[in-house]
Amino acid sequence: MQLPEKAAQPTMYFIGVTTGKSSIMKLFPLWVKELGLLDAILKGIDITIHAPEEDYRKTVGFIKNDPLSVGALVTTHKIDLYNAVRDIFDYLDPYAVLFGELSSISKKEGRLEGYAKDPISSGLALEAFVPSNFWREQGGEAFIMGAGGSARAMGAYLFHANQGKNVPSRMYVSNRSTPRLESMKDVMKRINPDAPIEYYHSPEPSVNDSILRKLKPYSLIVNATGLGKDRPGSPLTDNAEFPENSLVWEINYRGDLGFMYQALKQKEAKNLHVEDGWTYFIYGWTQVVAEVFHIDIQGKTFQRIEQISNQYR
């Protein structure tokens, strides 16, 4: 990992793994022009997955102490970064503390602030393709593969108290390691202790295949593992069978997207709706850009940003 040089103009950072491959590098200058952010620029900071704590502390310390470094979006490292640097921040929003993660770093009146924006952006993305009253009317279940920041955010949205009875009849969560499963279990108990959720350790894709076979029709199946983006592959084997009339969400929009193509092969036979992560990507970035630059990106402004972005999809 190499820290950037001292910023010479307002600079936002993208803390990830393979940031140069992201579409945001092409879109950000277009967004800046549309939003009137003058000479603001975006730079990537690539850090290996599960890097040493010192890498995270050096990165956040640099942003905090460099006057023209205005903030950052964090992906992949949201939980590890929070654990390593939470003491550096002057303010952490309630979602950041609850989920134990950071996706947004910003500055306000001399304070370094950290936010977890995924509960908002994942909810907006789900609302864009999940029909109204889907759970109440169809009685389906949800299966989230992965127990990181995105998975926690989705679980929180799906079983939030304001959803009333429009919630999955059951949710299954799987992950390749047990510590994050336990952490997500703790988070979900605090959000909705009565939510019907089962947690599975899935070191091999065949475990996910067996969970998938149990799902009812009209369910939601999500790849929130990171496989297919920064790392090749899918959390399922090619023998996996999706339940009929279900919604399948690959939250990535780039990479080999193996999970999405597995679903597309069954789309017609099983009457599946297959969604990629493009809308999620736009919501996620606009939420953080709005926080970093202290501007509003909603309504017509968001629609213009979405139109600009879709031309470069």
C-alpha cells in the first residue's frame, strides 16, 4: 500500500482493492461537473484484503491531517477499517457503531466523521426492484450469502420495525468464516430480536447449494460475498437450483459475475428476476459524495446523475 501525495486540490479517496477498475473513475469527473464541485478530484487507494491495522491507520491518519483531503468512500474494508481506526474519529454515526463498519469518511467543522451508509443505499437499491408488499403477498424467504457490511445492512433493512408485516417469512445467512456470522447475529438481535433468521457456516459452495434447495418460491437470493468482483468465482456451484419466481441479486456490477450468470442460465425456466449491482453502486456512491461534499443528491439531482451514469454502464 502506498499513500498518496499531499492533496493540491479538494480530493476524495476511494479505499478499496482494485479501485482503478471501477466505473467511478470515469463517472466522477462527470458528476463533479453536474454537481458544481469545481476542481474536486477522486483518487484510489488500493489495500489488500484483511490488511494489517497499520495500513488502515496510516490511510485514515493521512486523510485526517491533510487539509485538502476531504473524505473517502470505503468498500471491501468497511469492517476491518472500523476496527482498526475507530478511535481516530471525532464522530461516528449510530449505524457505524451498530454495524461496526465505515463506508464514508468526511470532515465537518474540523471534525473527522465516519458513517455507515449501506443501510440507506442497500434499502434504496432493494426498493428499486423488489415489488411493493412482495413479502406480505408472496410469503417468500431471503437467503444472503456473506455476512459482511452489505449483508448486515440488507438484513437491517429487511427486518426493520417500519416494515411491519412486509418481511421475509424466514432469512438464511451463510458465510465462509464464523466470526462474521456471530457478529451479524449480534447485530440482528439488536435490530429485531424476533426476526426468524438461521445462520450457516459455509466453507464450501455446496453448503449454499443445500440451503438454496430449501427456499420457497418467490424468495430473494443475494450474493454479498465479494466473489465475482475482487475475487473470481461464485458462492454456489453450477449444480445449484434457484427457486421459481424469485429475485436474484448480484450486488457486484463488475468482475466475472459468476453468480449472476448462473442465475441467468435459469432465468426463463424458473421465471427469475436477475438484478446486478449497478443501481446499488450509484446509490452507494451518491450517498457518500453527498456526505463528503455536504450537498444534497436526491430527487431530480439524483435522476440526472443516474442518467449520466447509465450512458457509461
